[in-house]
Amino acid sequence: MLKEVNRSCYQYFALPNTIDRWDEDTIICQISNPTPAIQANSYYFGHPEWGLNYFQSCHRDDKFIELWQAVIGSWQDKVVVDIGCGPGNVYAALKQFCGEPQLLLGVDVSLGALKMARQLGYTTVLADAQNLPFVSGFADLVMLNASLHHCDDMPKVLQEAAKLVRPGGILITDHDPQKSAYQLKGLGSLLWKIRLPIYKYMKRGGHSTAEEQFWSLGTEVHHKEFDGVTSEMFDEILTPMGFAVKVYPHNHTVGAEALKGNYGRPFWKYRLAQRLSGIDPNSVEAALSLMCVATRLD
């Protein structure tokens, strides 16, 4: 039955030959350039223990749900695409609040993660977000949560995702690091680096062993000092593509208040590193993440 549902989404693929094969009920598309980042994301999020830990602990809290529910409202009977879906955190967090999509496509480079997402109700597609195999303009809602910074070419991924949105549809990205918040220097930079052995000693999720930490860091392509997303990037790419763009800087404790301009404050360890780097932790530039909500105009 599930494969029949999957086959019904063939109409959304640009060319039949973009589908390489099936793995059980997941559509496998060719990835022409499996970069180290793609390989790291595939292995880390597909690992049975690490992927499950990520699923249970990340992007499932009340503030996350509050913010995303406020933006989405309802996806009842809509065509939804979740790019970089991983094991399915966004749908798992919101499914009891936002209704049932007509079609929920989950796209990722990790087959192991997609197998977890499929159990939640995703129609799963293994594909490179930098070269999506779909036709343009078919989706009501395209989501990228904590996805852009895991990809080699963030602007390219954003552009590819935007192509899928139909007129009147919405593109949402969130939980990518704001570049200005990570301009860490001197003692602030040292503090940022010291966190890694501390995390490993504490066996914190994503860092419980040297191997897990190695692969976890391998996925974080743009979550580094002097790196991340900017409001300008969203405007420069999406506005010429016909989108009305709104960007909301926020920390991870304010929920829907972020939509009213309340960006909150970073956690204490970030505030300390920012102060030591000459960054005002109470400023909008210090907000750890940017949420972009872009509506494609008719």
C-alpha cells in the first residue's frame, strides 16, 4: 500500500530517470557528487543509535512547537515537502496540531533516517538538496528545519527549495546559525572550542563518544565561527524569485514571541563567549538562529 502511495508522487518528479531505484518503500535518486558533508549526514543521521537520540531530543520542545504552529497554522490536505527531514522531527512535533497533509514528502541523504521518517507517515525520497529531482511549483509548504547549515552550498539549497513552492505557498527555514552571532574572537573563540571535550566528557547527545562527535561535527558544515546564514542571503535569493520575505532572528526559548520581534537572549555559554568576543549578547545580531518565512506571490 505504501509503495502505491509513493508511486502516485511520480508526477512531481522532473524526469523519470532521476529515480535510480527503490529501497523497500523509499525512492532513491542519484547523487552525482557525494561530498564529505553528504557522506557525514548520511552516516550520522542514519546511525540507529545516534539518529534515534537526535529524533528524541532535538526540535521537539514546547517553544519549537509554539513557533512553528504559529507560522504554519494548518497543513491539512496540503502538499508538504520537508527537505533535510532527518528521522522526521518536524512532523513528529507538529502532527497533532497541524492536521494531516495530502502528501508529506521527506527528502534527505540518509537512508537510515528516511526509514525512521517513513514509519511516521512520510513519503521518503533520498536525494541531494542541492540538486532536487522535482518539478517546479507543486508544493503548498516547503520546510527546511536545521537543514541549510548541513549542506555545502546553502544559497543553492535555498534556491532549489524555493522552486518547489507554488503561488500562494510558503517556504519556511529555521534553526540555522545566524552568522553575526558567531563572530567569536580571542577568549570567546577559546571558550567555544573548549566546549567539545566537555561535551564528550559529559556524554552529551551528539558527542557521547569520539566517533559520534567526529561524525556529528562532520555534518555541521556551516555551524562554525564566522559562518552561518544572514538576512541578506534570504532577501537576495528569494525576492527575485517572487517571494515576500520575512526574517525573524531568535533564540530558542521565546517561541511564537519571535514573530513579534522578541528574539530573547542566548543561553549563558553563548552569552559569555559573545561578551568575550565583543558582541552584545542582548542585541539582535547575537540571536542564535534566523527563521525565514517567505510567501510566493501570485
